[in-house]
Amino acid sequence: MQSALEDEITFGRGLIVMRDAPHLANPVRRAVTRSELRPLLPGIYVPADLPVPLPLRARAIMRHDPAAIILGAAAASLQGDSQPLGRGFYP
């Protein structure tokens, strides 16, 4: 992978957000073709060979749609407690 893409992944804490890096459109397209990157959401790319943990997915969603709301078990997990207390109630 090109060092510019690696730098952007490091700067973006695991993500390449095309809205922030339009100058990387062609290198990203080539990296996707070579299966080095994969799209996670429209305009957001991650390394293809790495798992995408929930915190990274949540950050991607918030970059894609700042008004997004994460609910349920995913929200509880991001708060550090994945055990619900009952129907929809979390500590």
C-alpha cells in the first residue's frame, strides 16, 4: 500500500474518509482493486486484511452521518457494558 494511504489510515485512526482526503481518490480506487482496502460505508475505507471492531465501526458511522444514533447492545458495548438489565435498559 502507498505510504500516503498508510499515513491517512494512521491519521484517520483506522479509516480513510474520502471527504477529508479527496486527493487520494485514485490511490484508494487502486488499493480497493488490489484488495488492500475495502469500503466500510460510502466514502469510508478500511484496510482489507484487518478486523473492524465495534469502536471503529461506530467512528465510521459518526463520520458518515454525524447525526447517527447508536442504540441497543452496540451502544451498551461502546459504554463498556454489554449486559442489558432488561428490555432495553442498560446501566
